[in-house]
Amino acid sequence: MRERFDSVTINSETAYTSTAGAKGKLDDFLLPFTHHPYHGKATKVHCEFVKLDDDRLLVFPHYIILQAYFSRSQYVFQQLFKFGLQFDSIYNPSQSYITDEGDAFILLKKWTHDVAAPEVARLAFDEVAAKAVRGLSENLSLQSVNDRPISPKIRFPFEGETTLEVYGKWCPLTSGRKVFIAYDILSCNAAYPFSSLDYFRDNPGDKDPLAGADKGNKKEEAQKKGKSKPVSTEDDCIDMQPENEPRRDTEELLVEGRAGTIFNDLTSKRIDKKRLKAHLEAQDGATYQPYVDSLAGGNTGDGDTHGITTPVDFQLPNSEFEDKFIFKDPICRLYLFRQVIDELKNTLHITSAEYISLFQELGHQQSADSFFPTTYTVTGRKSTWQYINYFKGFTKSGREKYHRRRALVAKLGMSSGHDIFLIEAERRIHKIQKGWVELDDTSIFLSIIDSANTYTKYELAACLTKSTEERGKWQAFPKERSIKCASIRHPHHTTILSGDYVRKQAAIIKRHISAPISRKTNY
């Protein structure tokens, strides 16, 4: 049944999230099984319940919302489910903005389709949409960790009044009310956050899209000619082994399909694709989306006083074994890290210490190790950085398997009411003729936070995921979530040979901890 609902208000007072098996105030199912038995095996599917008035209720399964508002681009849709979603994989926040007059300019990343430009602009310039999407992967992760049924959980990407044209079914409730379950959102006239949109690309492509059109037409005509169809025999049967190959023209097979949800607000707005970045020359009066720049560059030093130190970049020389410090025996950085934590535990200000396991299902279930998760490049290929036994030229053979790179995540409680988080990543090692070399040069990640507002496992897992995506770079937590974030240098390799490594590494960490905490406690 097709229905149109005018003046539907979407906000926290009229819309709420529950499941398909939810009950109302009168203890009756809001989706009665007598009239809608189809959800009997999917009662845990998340739905948005929208109150029209005292007698009518709309129900939108959340996968319907995803389909309607976020499915224009397959690449964008995939990114929304990415653990620890960062919008910079979809567009470039530093080169996108909206003016006070509502004129929006957005730079799309290479794999974001043009058709998704309005959808991406809504995510970029409407905090309601951005917040709704950020919670998608987080909720899926929590469902998995807590062994709950997996179901996408999202909200409408806007607030305010809209007109919805939907396809679905009316169901009566025992209280005399009616509920409409939506199967598809056909159109929506909710306002977008811009009055006009110019979108640009990382890969602008051919500056003259019409060039070569004649050649293309000739090629198309040649393809259409093809070879003749097989001739029918007298009994009207097709020869199964014809002398001539049938035409491969598929035009006769094409059928018309629904293009997707119609957004009426876009029909009256100018949306243009630009091939040059001229908009960057005039940004006066522009309002930028809040954006925390990621840590970039590379070093293993102490960094600056603001905790925005950039970690080492994994850029290896032409030969991975060139210019590497040679150890006589293989080195395990995680073993050394445990010794450093034991050294710090003897400090008077440390009251507790524990290791937090993240992505434990990827490795040994009983260990305190964490494991770097699987991530993908922008081209959709699986990253190799999360494998500890992968190096240039290595290929699997037979039953040989890649092994996950491990990490140790340590949490230290302090008498001052702060929590110290330290993360050390495992390094690849390789045997050469003269000894052993480390192929990576990672830094230790440090973050300080108030114990009352400590990091969740989800936030720590997102930190580990982002490090995998950046091939070992650590990204700082937002400033409002931490007192300090920094990458910590390691003492020189020779300290491992001399036996001074643990003492010196602990001393470096203590210096990083003492300064911000002493300033905080003096306020």
C-alpha cells in the first residue's frame, strides 16, 4: 500500500528507537503478529517509531533508513560500516566548507561516486546526520561483543518537518490505534543543510568530457552490428550449435527499475560538478566543519608539549634490510614492554596496572595480547600491515598462514585520579647473515585521561583500527577526551645490548606523565 504522510515531525520527542518485537504501554505488540507475521523471526531488528498523533504510529526498520538515505554510492555505504569510521575516507574535510549563505563546497575522495555528493554533503555539514552515522559501526561492534543479535542501528539523518511518501502496510492495534510499517521510502522532502552545492574530486578526470565522443559512438555502432542471430529451423527450434555466434546486445533485456528515494529538496537546488579547485581561493565568511587533523609525518622523538606528536611513518628503504641496526639475537618488543610496565608499577604514584585485550578473537583467547584487525585500502584490497610475517616478496604457499601482528594495551591507575594508557606494537624481525634486524620502527602510544571519564574498549579498539589503516601511525584522541596524547620514543638500540633499555624507557615515560598531571592538579 502506498501512503503519503504530510508534516511528519522527526525529533527526539516524536521519534524513538526500539525493536520490531517491542510492546506499547498497554503491553500489546506495536507490530501485531496477527496482521504482520513476517517479522516473527526478526523481532530484534531495530526500528524507528514515529508518532503522527494519538491514533497513528509509523514504524521504519533501520535497514530501510539505510537504504533510502545512504545507498547512492556502494563505496560510501561500505565505509559507514567500517569500525572507527573516519569521514576523511569519503571526502576531504580540510578542503570542504559551507558559507554563511549556505553555499557548500566539498572535495570527494577518489572512490566516492558523484551521485553521492548531496549525501556526503549532508554528513559533512549536518551534525545530526554525522552523529547518526558514527553510531552505526559502534552499535554493531557492541552487539557482536555482547553476543546480541546483529542488526544495524541508526536514526533519520535530519531533524524537523518532512513529507514522506512510503510503501508499506497498515496494522490495527488492540487499543484502537493503527500502526503503519514501512517497507520502502519512496520520497522525502526534508531539507538538506545547503542551498547550493559544488563538488570537486581528488581525481578530476578528463577536463573535456565530450572529447573522443565521436570515437566512442563509432565503437558503439560497431558493437551493435555484431553477428547475425541464428536462423530458426522449420519446426521453430533454435540450432544449439549455430554456425554464427548470437548477438551479445543486451538492450532487449534491460528493464526499468526504481532509481531510489526521491529527495524533493534537491530538485530546487543547484548541484554542480567542478573540475578545478577554484573555490579554495575565496573562503572568507566560510564555516568549517569541526575537524581534528590526524597525526601525520614521522619521528620517534618526544614530540611537542601539546601532545600532538607524530609517530613514525613506516616508509622503508628500497631494500627492507638496508641501514638497519643488527642485533645478535631476535628482539621481542612486547617482552621488553612488559618489563617496562613492571618497572612503572613500582612507582609510588601507580596504584593499579592491567592489560586490556582487544580483538582477542583474532588470536590466543587466554593471552593478554591484543591483535591488529583486518582493514582495507581505499581500492578495496586487504591491508597487509596487520600481518607480522608479511614482507616484500613474501607469498603464502600450501597451508602456510599469515600471523596477526600483536599489541599490548596497558592501563595504569594513578593516585591522582588519572588513568595512563600505553600501547606497544609488535615489530617484524628478519634473519640476515650477520644477525637479526627489525623491519619496523614503531613508537609507544601514550594517553592520559581522568579516571572518572576513562576510555571505553570501543574507543581503544577504534584507536588500534586506525593505526592499522595508517600502517602504524597513532592518531590522537580528541582533546576534550584526553589530557595528553603523544607518541613516545624508544631508547637507542644499544641500550638493549647493554641492559639499560627498561630503566631508560621507564624514565622517558615518567617524564611524559609527570608534567601534564602536575599542571592539572595545580589548577
